[in-house]
Amino acid sequence: MNNSTKQLVKVLQFIYNSTFMPLHLFENDECICSMPSYELPMDLIVAYRDNLVSADSEIYYYSTKEFLYVGIVKNERQKRDIILGPVASTSLSESDIDSLIASYALPVIFKEQIWDFYDKTPKFTISQLLNILALVYKELNGKTIDVFEHFGFTDKAEEQAVGKHHSHALIENKEQSHFHDTYYFEQQYYGFIEKGDLEGLQHFMQSVPSFTEGRTSNDSLRQAKNIFISSTALTTRHAIAGGLDIETAYQLSDSYIQEAEKMSDQKSIMALNATVAIDFTSRVAEAKIPKGMPEDIYLAIQFISNHVNQNISVEEIARHLNMDRTTLSKKFKRELGFNISSYIMRRKLEEARSLLTFTDKTISEISEYLCFSTQSYFQNVFKSKYGMTPKQFRRTKSLKQ
């Protein structure tokens, strides 16, 4: 390791000690430095890097299907690149870890190591990732870059910044008599979020008209934060209505609001406002529920998904929704075409398939975890559904790996 590389490693260590953002330094395609020491499998880091190095830009990031953020900063002349992440903005579920293992064909033995990594790594918003990317870019290339403008999160003309426009709409002064325009704006803006229409939202961001801004505080910075909180609350609710998991939505909202409270200038808050809209819209697109599904049926589906490892009954779901059991059963069958008991069994068997594929749990343990009355019953219903026993299914998956 030459002196220049040693100096860079020292700086990266300072950055890591200040942020705890995972960092990986590659030189001539070889990883020569990784922080922290409790590392992810190198195969996974290399896979992320392979998805990043082909980008034309010296600075680039992307979000995985598990909504992990990974970024890269490159210096082609010195044959160096630095991978930042992967990091999450909310807690990962077991299904997220299973998805990582399946997507990158990792051995199941890495599951505990990956769990440990994300348990010890702080949560980061995309805004934090971009700011750290900019810091690393300055160190590696000696140039300053506005990452929010670089990635198109803000319009070059300050007065066109998305956060400012839709914030104006939310608190428009009644004396201006712009009620129809405000309502029309809100319907369109939050409609894109609820539909998970990222392309429509990004186009809308570039053509939003100006609004007269009301006042919620005499302090301009406090005003910007107040507006951010109110707009994030609305975004969260529309995202949930669009199908985003409730717990994920609220965790994400809390994370962004905490990030905004740390900021000391209005421009950063406005940029973060746009980031919130884009992030939530992307997540809604991934978790879209059927259009027109009644709220109570959607909530029933969420309840089943969150309690698949419990011995839930139609009566329990009906009580949770303050509905009559018969009414719920009939409505569920009418909306989805199959009865609610069948759906509970389907979700349990889907979970069983995932556990057989991605864990070392025994068939007996899986049967007990999913609250089947007996292991024999579990094996029978599994075979009836998939045409093979759990043991045969696991063997088939093992052969393919």
C-alpha cells in the first residue's frame, strides 16, 4: 500500500468514525480496505460494486429491491473506487434478509452474519447517504458537488424547488382565495404518491406553479421544518393508502423528520422534502395493493401477513376490524374470489416455502412455528398445494443451488 493510499485510508477511517457509514475501498479492482470489521460477505459487496462501476458518472447510487442504499465514488485516473453502504433507512425484516440471500445466491450460513451487520449498522436516510457521498467525492477527486442537483432531486432554479412549491400549497393563506388551485395541486401531488407513479411525480415536480406561502412561525428555519413535518405526515398517510406497510411507513416518516430537525438551512430541508416524496412513491410502487380494494379487506390482509406465525382465526381478524365474522367472510370472498380461511392457509404455506428454502429450520420446527396442529397435517396440506412434500421441496431447492 503506497503512501497516497495509506493517507486515503486514514481519511476514510475519520469519515467512518464520524458517520458509521460502511465503506469499502477498491484499487485496481481489489478491495484493500473495509469498514467496519464486522463485514458483510465479500461476494455481496462485489455484487453491489458490479452494479455500480458501469455507471458513467464518477458518483452514483441506487436502491435495491429490499430498499437498501448503495453508492459509489470513482477516480478513473487512479483506478480507485469507494463503495458506500449498503445501508437501510428502516429495520430489515427476516424476509428482506432471505431476499438478499436468494438474490445473490449466498449460502444460508451467512444469514446470521448479515443479521448481525444490519443490527449494528445505524439507519441512514437517502439524504444522509448523498451528503456522505459528496464528502467522499471531495476527498477522492478534489471537487465539490451538489449531489441533490446532480441526481435531479432539486430544480436548478431555487424558486422551483419541489418542497417549497408543495409546502406553499399546504398552508396557502385563505385571503389569497386560491382554494381551488391548492386543492387541485394536493390531489395531483399526493395522488402520484398514492398510486406509486414515480414517473408522473417527477414530471409534475418540474411544472408546479408558484403558491403564496402562509406563515406557521416567525423564524424561517422553524417554518421550513414545520412545513416539512406536515407534508411528510400527509405523504405517509397517502403511501399507506397506496399499499405501503404501516410500520414501514411510520418508521420511515420518523426517520426523515428526525433528519430534518438536525438541518440548519432551508435549502437542505427543501431538498429532503423532494427526497421523501420520491422514496415513498418508489416504495408504494413495490407494495401496490389492487386498485379499489376496500380498506377493511386491505387491513385484514395486513393483519394476516403480520400474524402468519400465529394460530389466527377469522373471528380474531373480525374482532381486530370491529366487524361481524360473517360480514367479513362474505366481503373477503366477494372482493378477492376466495375465502379468508384459504388465504390464511396460503400465506402460511408461502411462509413455509420461504423457510424451507432460506433457513435450516427442521420440518417439525417450521410446522410448529406456523402453528399447524400436527406435522403430519402440515406435510399433507403442503403436498396438496405444491405437489411434493416439504422434504422433497427442500431437496429440490438444494439441488438447484
